[in-house]
Amino acid sequence: MRIHSNTKLLTVLVFLTFYAFAKAQTATVQISQDKKIPKLLTLKSKLTKNNKLADRYKIQVYSGNLSQAEVALRKFRNKVGTWSSSIEYETPNYKVWIGNYRNRLEADRALITVKKEFPNALIFKPDSKR
């Protein structure tokens, strides 16, 4: 008797499973987007890569004349050199800026290393107009 009820239960479960698959709904999704979206995404990725959109922190290791800025830049690249570095001009001084840190914590960690060679280094956020 128990085997007979298990067989009935199994048959009902199989039937319900096939019925569920037969009645399952099918759908298609059609996405339409403006043709300018891929161009905008490409532009955004270029701007982000060039750090034009980011609200980031930098470390300044020197501010003064051009020849000394070049010396400071070479010294940084030879002794520390872990992060990107550049000379920027802000009237009337040339400045050596390093890094592009997403948050203050990253900048603080880098500053500990940088201060070993550049004790007057400081963290700042560049003007967003640059």
C-alpha cells in the first residue's frame, strides 16, 4: 500500500513539473538607446583615465623655480617613484605634484613614505578647473 501511494505521489509531481514547463512564459527584451551613448561612454572613460573628472588628492613636494622643480622631480622619481608625478605651473611657481589618490586615507599613507625624502610635502585637493 505504501509503495502504491509513493508511486501516485511521484506521478503527480512529474505531471506538475511538465505542466509548469509547458505553461512557462517566454519573453523577449528589446533595448533601444540613443546612438550618442557609446560616444559619451568613450569620452567619459578618456576623461577618467586622464583624471579630469575625479575629485582626488595629490601630494605637493616642491614649489618654486623651474630648475629646482626639475631637480625635485628627478629626486622623487629616483628615490620614491611609486606614483605618477608631474611639474605644474601656478603663477608664479612651478610645483611638483605626485599621485592621484581616491581618498584622504590613501594620500596619508603615501605621505608617510614621501616625507622620508621630502619633509615639507603636503596633501591637497587640486582646483577642479584644472
